[in-house]
Amino acid sequence: MKVAIMQPYFLPYIGYFQLISSVDKFIVYDNIKYTKKGWINRNRMLLNGKDTMFTLPLKKDSDHLNIVERELSVDFDRVKLLNQFKGAYGRAPYFSECLTLLDRVLGFEGNNLFRFILHSLSETCVHLNISTELVISSTVEIDNYLRGQDKVIALCTSLRARTYVNPIGGTELYSSDFFNESGVDLKFIKTKPIEYNQFGKPFVPWLSIIDLLMFNPLEKVMEIVRNDYELL
């Protein structure tokens, strides 16, 4: 069985969904500290030919809280965020199809940050026909004081996983020998170059999955998810 483990990210880049699709179980961290300057509650869309940040505003709280303990701001306006996407992509060829996904994502009524993002990931997986099981990290019985490779190994062992898949950016963080000694095969996933027409202007890479869905038929996006990567 293959497993991957990641923080929850709101409407992330295509590579995140390739990682989910490449494994049997995808563990989503809920019981690790929220990182203020990370990508958990924000990402990028295309606006007037340039990348523009969109964000889930958070209730002010301690920087020491875990992701699952953070709440969305009471001032978070879901309609306003939806209108940002409408303004940016209203003329995109697959706007109507993608709008149905955004309606479901932003229709989640709870204010818990983790639950909101987990819902968005689940809905996007359904949209992309990804059947991988999403597992919440706090439901897996391990010693939660473990860190780094030790924690990853513990999660894999608890789920009886034989292969752990990590994004290619983690090659310097993890040791194949260390994983092999624990009976786990370490793999890295690398997204192949992706480029497509964005209103006929110079291509802007590394945007949210929403951008890819706005400019490409769903069947093509699903094919990219399934095939346009390498496992190293």
C-alpha cells in the first residue's frame, strides 16, 4: 500500500492532486502547528495576466495553535471570494463547469479552518474522479511527539504502508536508507511541465487547480492528474 502525508492546502496546485491520486491513502495533517507564512489558507489565481493571491481570512488567535484549532474569521465573505473567481475567470472556456465546483467548496458552512479545507479537498477529488481515501492524521495512533522522518515512518507503520510518496522538493529532507531500514520504500513525485492557453497571454505557472480547470476540459485535467508525473 502506498501512502502520502501533507498539510491541508486550500485549492492547491495540480501536483497536490497528483500526489493524492498516486497513493492508496492520503494522510492530511490536522494536529500540527499552523504556519502563518505557508500556503495552508491561501493560493494564487490568474487576474489580468498576472498571479494574484486569494486567502481564507482567519480569526486572530495564538500562533501556537494546531491547524485544527484555527477558525475562519467571522467576517469571511464566501460570496466575495466567489465573485473574485468570477471576475478573474468569467470569460474562461470552462468557467461554468468549474463554477459548480467552487459553489460546492464555498458552500461549506462551518468555520473550522481544517474542516473547511478538508471539505474543499474532498470535493475537488470527487470532481477529478480521485478515489483515494483521505485520512485525518489525528485518527492514526502514533506517538505525536515524534518529528520529521520518525513521524512519517510511524504513520506509515501504523497504516501498514510499504511505500511512502513525497513531493520532489523533499529529497534533501528524507533518507532512502532510513526508510528502507524501517521496511518502507521511499518515492518522490515530480510533476511534468504543464502549459496551456490562458486568454492568449504569456503562461503563468504554479497557480491553483482552479486555473487549470478553467482553461481545460475536465477529461484532460483528469488525464494530467493520472499521468503527467514521474515517481522517482
